[in-house]
Amino acid sequence: MKRYSLFCCCLLLTFGIQAQDSVWNGETVINWNKGTSLNIGADKFGTAEVADRMELTLKPNDFVAWAQVALRDGNWTEIPGASSIALGNDVNLYSTDTLTVSFTFTKDFLSTIQQNGVIVTGADFTLYDVSIVKGPGSSGYENAIWIGETDATTGWVALQLPASSFRKTKVGEMLRLYYTDLQPGAMHTIVNGSWGAISGYDYYAMSGDYYQYTIDETLLSVMQSGGIIINGTGYKLTHVDVVDPSTLITLTASVPVTNGWLFDGTNPSITVNVTNPYDHEVEAMVKLTIRTDKMESYKAVSKTKTVNAGASVGITLDFEAGPGFYNITPTLNGDAVYTSQPFSNGKKSASFNISVSPERIISEPDMRSDFEQFWNDTKAELTMIEPRYKLTELAQKSTDKRKVYLLEFYSLKDMGDTSAVARGYYAEPTGEGTYPCIIYYQGYDAGGDVWCPNGNDSPMYAELVLSTRGQLINNRPPYTNNYGDWFVYGFDSKDNYYYRGAFMDAVRAVDFVAGREKVDSNNIFAEGASQGGALTIAAAALANTRINAIAPAIPFLGDFPDYFELASWPSYPANQARQQLGMSEEQMFTILSYFDTKNLATMIDCPVYQCIGLQDDVCPPHTNMAPYNNLPASVEKKIVYNALMKHATAGTWWNSFHQFFKEHIIAPGNIEHITNDASKGSRRYDLMGRLVDENYKGALISDGHLFLRR
């Protein structure tokens, strides 16, 4: 994860001098290298309150790249909650305007300066005014160790909290990060004061109104030795608390999954189960903060009940909502309420997504006028490239039931003149006759092992596990990825884009299995998750009706204009590439429209079985529904909504989609419908009305229709 260095700040920067209650006014150059500073007595802060601000009006000196502002108490000791501020070169250092730097008083901060006063120090700036600005009041900030506004809504921003902020902190207390204005894909991490990783602490997705850590010995040691840095994107950090849990009146509460968090044709109804462990009654106020899946504020509803001593109650709240996905953040008396069950990442969450009539969500196709011609031309180009299929048996995987091979073939050219190579693992039964075949399209390469089927697995199927160009097998020794970041490779043109070639790799995989003597070409199926789900959709759309049924799971590459508002990846690298290429957003989305699964889905004519995870923050459920809801009305389709799944499939998915495929096998003895078209000859259709063979050589009765059995 890339780190972006902006202001390590507890500050608010504004230009111009504001009228305030000044505690000092004048003009003095501050430079700790030359021993110049300003001392303000404790008496100047006697009436100040927690959450008031001390504002410094100043101007960096000319020709200085890194002016810095710092506060110390009258004994030259660090002040808790008052980090040094590097002004950096993000401001106009040569402007005649002044700027304002704000420090907001925490309880510890204010107590220190009311006893010892303040020394304004730092490097290379001229100070003109120090004022106290009235804040919103101390309520809600009783446990704050830092108050301010660190705006990370548009990029990665860091807040540094010095060791002095944690001098009273103990193991078992809770570190809470409060924030507002959550953006899709918001995340943060904490590192030590030197930007080093803290063992056991990673990047975390943000939800609800605050994120909470229970302080263990490892974290406390880091905090008290060198402080911590909070680094993240997609939110405004408003205050950081350290809370002693023994001081809280804590009711036990959790949110169970009701109706699978799927509300189809009914208004959402969310229940919070509350238990009062005390020997006296307690008022329980449950509030639901409701946002759209783009994290836009939608509404808030609340309900209060009296909970008797030792009693438990369920508090249910209903609200009206139209078709869509909504993010729900429940609180109980202001504290976070967690789900009663963990998500698929093993963690319970303080917020969760629900769906309301998801199959009525409208994601209009946006294919350009030459969409179909583009893909017809691309497929025609593929036919001009000799596949040169090569099979190398993998003896360690083969058994008497199936032979397992490494498959290599040539596919569509990339930006150069050389045809790309794709590879896969292919397992083929050794018995007599023909067999149905399943193609497994793989997800976006994230390192690790590549799945290879075993000869004894699924002996009644041929199976192909495809690695598209540059990924998986093609990205493991002795092979090398030459594409860099696949998502932005060839981003300048639809003709150069990575997925033009990758989709043709997927089609050529169908070509390969359809040409195998052991494969029943009437029974080719396809499945894949994430990127594999997108490849599955693309193959079904582009492989000329040769796939019998598909099972895309949590599919990638759906509804790009909305996708880029819903998640930080892949929008971040895409917009970086766009800017480097000098492209407009409209030009970018025009190119991506040719590869959007919501557009490709309109070309599918086989049965579809799909699953999505309601808590997926990589391929959000909104983007999964876009292709599903754009399937032609004639297509048989079925979808599974997994309430607790993030970007993962349920353990039951494998057996479930295999059963779906079994139900759609065209077996000998099935009825076929033969029709005579005077202009195109005889055609053979299966029971679902899909074209199987354009040049069927069979007897026809006089009215042009015949039903027969094989």
C-alpha cells in the first residue's frame, strides 16, 4: 500500500486573518535554530475550554521550503495532543497572504497550558497573532487525546500523535478514531512514529462512526516510546479518544442477520438485541445511521426503550427505502453495535450493508454504437492467429481416471507484433465416450499458488483452469509478467487494452475444449470468481453460443462509472493512468465501456447462476447486479445473496454451481427441436431454445419442424 506524505497535522489551514479574542498580537520571527520563540503566560488561558481552538496567524519566511510550527509548555516539555506541524511546500511560501494554524484543546492539553503556559516555537516563520476561538463545547470530547480536522477525503493524509499523548494510557483501554464524511473504499492504518509497521496491525476498512482498538502491550509500548502515526484515505478524522472501558455504562448489544439482509418488495427492518447487565433499569436509545452504498447520507432513525435490570429486549427499527444497497451503522447510547456474526474475514463489524429489491436496480447499458462490431472484428482477428495448442502431461497430477496437462496456446496480439501466450491446467478423463467440460476462469493474480486439478477429482468432467496472459501460471517461474498492472495496461485505447486480449484468451479456451474428442461440445460450462467472474461473463457473451451455462461469482469489471464511486480500487490506478495519458474521464469511461460486464451481459443467451457478497468492498454488490440485471429477459437466471460475505464465496458455492451445471447437461435422449430455415438451412436447438448446430443434417417434416430423440 503506497504511503502519501502530506501534513502530519492537528491543524486547519485557512488564508487571511480572522477577528478573534487575541492573547498576543505583534510581529516576531520564530526560529529554534536561532533561539527565538514566544512565551505566553498561563493566565491567558484561564477561561478557555476543551474543544476551543488556539489559532496562530503566521507567514513562512521567504525562500524556506519546510517551515515548521511547534508548541511546548512553559517548561519546554511536549504538550499532549499538540503535534509539531510541518507546513511544507503545499502552501504558497512566497505569497503576501498569511495563513492560520489551529490547535484544538483536549483536556490534557488545556490542563498543561493552564498550569505552565505556552511557548510557540518552530522554524522559519513570522508570527503575528495568537487567539482563542470558541469551540462547540466539551461534551463528547471528555476522553479525547487529539481534536481537530484531518481531511483525508481526497488523498492519503497522516496524523502524528506524539508519545506525550499516551503518557497516562494503560493496557486494556480503547483507542477510538472518530471520523465523518466517509468515502467509498475508506481505509487507515497505524504505524509507529518512524513509519515502521506495528506487528499485528494492518490496513483496515472504515465503517460506522469510529474505529476502535483494544490497546495491548505491543501497541502501548509503541505509543509510549515514540508515538503513532494514523495514515489513511477517504474520511475526515475529527478526534481520537483513549477510553477506560470501566468508566462506561455498557449495555450488551448485537445485530443479528434478519431476512438475510435482503428486503425484496418490503421496507427494511433491522433489530438490535440489547441486554442490561446492571441491577437497575437503563434507557437504551438505538440509532441507525443509513447511507447509500456510495456513502452518501440517506437518513437516520432511532428508538428508545427502557430495559429492566437483567433483562433483554429486541429493538426493531423500520424505514422506507427504494431499490439499492444501503450501509447501516447502528449505535446504542452513542456506542458502536457490532454484528452478532462475523463477516467472512472473521471479524464482526460496526456497520453492514443490506439490499432492497436489488433486481430492480437500474444500471443502464452504455455501450457505444460500434460495440458489437468491435467484438466481431476482435474475434475475426483472433481466428487469424494459429493457436498452436501444446499439451505437456503432468505425471505427478495424472491418474488412471484423468490425465492432467499444462496447456499452452497463442492468442490475440498485444500492443506489439507478437501473439500473446496463455496457459492453463487441463484435466481430461481417460474413459470411453465424451464428457462435459467446465472451464474455470481465474481471479486477479495476487501471488501464491495456482490451482491445478488432480486426476482423481471430478472424474466425470473434463476441466480447464485458465490463466490469462501475464497472470498466474504466466507470472510464475519460468514465465514472467510483462504487463505491469494488468488493469491499466494499454489504457490509452480499446484496441490496446489488456482485457481485449484477456477476453480473447477466454474465448480461445472455449475453442480448445470444444475441439477435444473427449469433450461433449454441447456441454461446456464456465465458472469464475472476481476477475474470473468477469471472464466467465465475457466468454459466454463472445464465444458464439457454445457455453451451455455459467456461474459467475462476485464478478469484477461491472458498471465502471458507478464502480469508481464505490471503491478506491481500481479507480485510483485508473485515474492515475488517465491523468498521465492526458485523458478525460469521458474518454476513460468510453474505453472501459467495451469491457464492462453490464454491456457484455446483454449478449448472453445461456442460463446464469450467480452469487454476490453483500459486504464486498472490492467488487461491491451494486457492480455485481449490473450485469445480472442486464441479462436478456429470455435468459434463465438465478442469484444467491450472501449476507455476511465480503470479497469471497461461501463454502457451499462449489457444490451449488456444480449442481446447477448438472441440471443443465444436455444428455443423450433429450428432446431436440429441429427447424428448417429456407435461407439458412436446417438448425438444431436444445430444449432451452438455444442454437446448437447451424448446419444440422437431419430429416424434416413438411411444416419445417421435427421433434426427435437422440
